[in-house]
Amino acid sequence: MSTPKLRLGPLPKIESLKLTFTCPASLKADLERYAALHSRTYGEEVDALTLIPHMLEAFMARDRAFRRANPGVSS
């Protein structure tokens, strides 16, 4: 069985800052399942905490209303 490509591809190396947030237990479970699938797909172990900033960045980059309201914001 082949694994489909995920919307979130291999992770780039970036500078990061610590941010804490609260989420529902169901979202945490989904994030952990996504991280496991991402690890199998790309052959590099990654956890949900590592994926979250990349997921948020990808979401914001695709939000047309956000881009129109903030034309100088780079992704």
C-alpha cells in the first residue's frame, strides 16, 4: 500500500519561539495521528508539537482574506 502525499510536506529548518496554547483532547489526538502519518510518509520522526507551527503557517499562507488584508506579510 502506498502512502499518499500529505498537504504538509517535509519540514524546513526554521528559527522558532516558544508559544503555549490549549486545545481540545480530540484535536490533540488528531495532531498526534497526523504526526505519525507524516513520520511514516517522510521517513523522519516528528511529533505534533513540531508540526503545529508549520500547519499554522501553511493555513495562513492559503487564507486569501488574510493575504489581501496584509499585503506586506511574507510566508
